[in-house]
Amino acid sequence: MSKYKRGPIIPDLETLIFCLQHGDHVYHETAILPACQLGTWTYNKLREKVRSGKLHFAEVKS
């Protein structure tokens, strides 16, 4: 069982960059991606995913 659950949609690119700088995990559709993996994506790909609403915060289950 995963220790994360899908949170709200990441609203903008600045928020996503902040999350990546702090090593947060992010939901992309059905998978949890660590910040190090998202760091390999191009700026344009990150921007496209944020605009399409496909990235969500990964929240720790309580």
C-alpha cells in the first residue's frame, strides 16, 4: 500500500518548481514520481503537464 495519496492539482509552474527544489513527490496521472525523476523533464514538458492539469501534489496518508 502506498504511503501517498493524490492531492490537489498543482496550479502553476512556479509551485511545481518550488516542490522540485524541496524534493517533494508528485502524482502524474496514476504514478508517483520523485522530484529527481521530474528534474530530468524539459521545461516545456513540465509546463505542458501543469497546463493540462496532469500533475497533483502527493500527500502523505494519515
